[in-house]
Amino acid sequence: MDGNPSRREPAARRRGESTALVTAQKSVYIKTYGCQMNVYDSDRMTDALVPLGYRETDSLDTADLVILNTCHIREKAAEKVYSELGRLRVMKEERALEGREMLVGVAGCVAQAEGQEILRRAPSVDMVFGPQSYHRLPEIMERARLGVGVVETDFDGDDKFEVVPAPARQAIRARGVTAFLTVQEGCDKFCTFCVVPYTRGAEISRPVGKVLAEAERLAAAGVREVTLLGQNVNGYHGEGPDGRPWGLGDLLRRLAEVPGLDRLRYTTSHPRDMDADLLAVHRDLPQVMPYLHLPVQSGSDRILDAMNRRHTRDDYLKLVARIRAARPDIALTSDFIVGFPGETEAEFAETLSLVEEVGFAAAYTFKYSPRPGTPAASLGDQVDEAVGSERLLRLQALVNRQQQAFSASMVGRTLEVLFEKPGRYPGQLIGRSPYLQSVVVAADAARIGTIARVTIEDIRPNSLMGHLVDAPAEAVDVAGAGGWS
Ligand code: SAM
Ligand code: SF4
């Protein structure tokens, strides 16, 4: 969720294989920053490049094409991109001396927000394209090869989801047993601190039929868990097969019928769009995991109003009570911003008290970062950096205590774990609990892609340690996909 390079790893590395094989072909190295939607977009870029003969690599040294898929949410995230571009310039010059090509592209939200400015600050960049333009990558590359920097940041209304060729079954399988699926994009909420409505554009929802087709393709290739993505995912209102707009609850019900899709998640939700139908889905559908990321940002009504969140502290607390009534064991997580312009110590204390009152399983905490063009950036009473940093530390300490307490409450419990990939040490696998915790277990690699019961024995700062309760690995062969490993 922050501007750090995402934890997504190239497919071969996720499978624990060497990636040396890809060097014989043209290869693309994509570095993904920021949110899960960027991870999804990076995969779509790879898919768009397949017809041009490119394969994904995790070796920057051999890549013929390097794309930075960027995040603009905070200043630090954007600045990291420029320092990375400095490094790439040197590599590109070295390559040129060897007579080899290395195209450099900047994609994502920094590209959208800064456009031409990127070419001015980093002339070694060949192409700059925003999140609504990646489906035109083949044509953009053709123009970039002519030697003029290309900038593509239009919102042209094409259905990019349909233009990019669907990934082959093998490519889906190589990406793992869990997958992201964008169902909604853009945002009309205009929180005063946030760049998303400007970089991702107005809210659109993909039609139910298209989402379903993509989910079925994923499941047929062996994907067991899908996370539906949207900047405001619970505001989903895609056209249903009956020609009427379907809400996220309806969509989840339909997806729960897809054979092989055992687990469904969605992120990120806005408190105002958490309707009764979605709560009923959490109550009724075993496929919908007991986990909800529901950002609140602040515990102070005055700050929430200044942020244009359009709900109060009390609205949020009442909503949490309704969610817990529907699904008592649900793990709630949130985002918080400290040091929003004008935030007093007393207002910050209201955020701490909200955290105490709710009890979160985890949370992302951020120091406010003024973003050019957003209303909050021009407010006069910006909070002193040192004050913001000190508040951040206090909030993080509280959130960490809650996260550790939540993890500790799992010790002795038996959880269903979906095994995703090899662990750090031979003989270990890493999986996910229903509450999205990483679980490390001694188990055979053949179990990747299966769900098994695991008793939790111990906790680590970012994971749970457990042992398998019962034996036989379920067949991973979903719709004839064959063994996983
Ligand atoms: N749509 C989601 C929502 O409604 O909360 C989140 C979108 S944003 C990609 C992820 C998080 O980044 C936000 O929830 C917020 O906490 C944080 N964020 C956004 N703009 C920020 C800013 N200017 N400074 C600090 N944090 C920011
Ligand atoms: Fe940004 Fe607010 Fe939209 Fe979330 S709801 S993407 S924080 S404007």
C-alpha cells in the first residue's frame, strides 16, 4: 500500500526456479511500486507484450525493456522513481556502448501526474504512459524506438481490459494460486488529501460478464483465491447480465459459484459504501474470507470533515459493530493519516482512542504528504514534520501491539491455510490464513495450491508458525489443470 516496490515477484522466482532461461528471448523487467492495482496492471503489461515476443524476467542486467510502474500517493513514493531512473540511465549508457538496446518506460500514477516533466528530468526515459494507456504499449514502443520520447496520458475511453490479450493458462499458473482481479477503477470521492481521482480518473465498474469470464479463466488454470480490486471496490456497480447495475454483494455471490474458486477477498472499501447486502454476503458466503480492509484515516470528526471523508467517527464505529454482528470473527484492518493540516494533539488522541476502541488486526499508517493539485496541499496550517513523525511512531506502536495480540490469539487454533509458495528454508511452505496472515509450515511442495488445516504453534513479527493437522493434500488439478509444481 505504500510507495515501496511491491512484494510481487516474477513468476519463475515465485515457483522457486532459476530465471536464467529467459535470457535467450527479449525480456521485460517490470518494477512495481505501490498498491495491488499496480501489481495487476504490471501483469496486464506483461500480457500486452507477449505478442511482441517479450517474457518477464527478474534480471535487470539482461532486460531489453525496463518499466517502472509507479505510485504517486505520497511524495517519497514519487521521488524513489527519479532515483531509480538515475541508476537506469547509467545502465542504459553502458548497454549502448555494447551496441545493445534497453528501452526505459515509466508507467502508473507518477507517469499520469507528471507526464512530460519526467522526460525533462530524466531524458534517458523513452516512454511515459499512465494507467489508462498501458493497453497501447506495443504502439507506444514502436514510436519510442524512433528516438523521440513518447508521453501517453490521455483517458481515451477504450476498454483497456478487453484490448490486452488474456494471459495463457501457463502464464496464469506461473503467477501463483492467488490472483488479483480489477473490477472497479478510479474514484469520485475526492478526499482532499488524495491524488487518486486525478491519476486514475473517474469511477468505472467492469461489467459482471467480463469479470466472471476472467475469474473463470483464473480458476480453470488453478487459481484458488481471487482478490477483487478497486480504489473504491465496494462502490462497484457493474452492468449485470440482466442489464441492471449489480452491487459488489451480487458480484461476490455469482463468483462464489465458480468451480475451484475457494476464496474471495476484495479491497479497498470506503465506509460509506459498505451496504447491508455486502454484510449479508460476509455472514452467508463461506468463500468470502473473514477479512476486511476498511480505511478510516482519522478518529476526529473535524479532521474527517476536512478530509471530505463524508462520515463521522460514530458512523464508523456503528458500521464496525454491524460488520462484527454479521461476521463476529472478521479481521479488520485500516489506513490512517497522521499530521493532516491543522491536526491538533487532541485530534490525534481521538485517532488513538478509535484504534483502542475498534481493535485492528493490522493497519497501514502514513504521515500526511501534501500532493500537488489536491485541496489539502494548499491549506495553510501544515503540521510540523517532527510533530507528524512523532505521532506516526505513537500510532505505529499501538497498531503493532494490536497486530501482535491478534496473531497471539491464533496460537492453539486450527486454521485453513492455502499454500502459495516455498518458504525460506527447504521443506517449508508459506500459505495464508483466512485472516490474510502469512503461515509458515513444514510441508511438501506438492501441497502448493491446496488448502489444509494447520494448528498454529507460535508467532513471528510478520507470520504465524504451525503444523499440518491432517494428511492428504487435496488434488490441485482444477478443471484438468494438472499438478501444480
Ligand atoms: N481508496 C482507499 C480509501 O478510501 O481509503 C485508499 C486509497 S490510497 C491508494 C491508500 C492510502 O494511502 C489511503 O487510505 C491513505 O491512508 C493514504 N494516503 C493517500 N493520500 C495520502 C497523502 N496525501 N498523504 C499520506 N497518506 C496518503
Ligand atoms: Fe483517495 Fe478517498 Fe478515493 Fe480512497 S476514497 S481513492 S482515499 S479519494
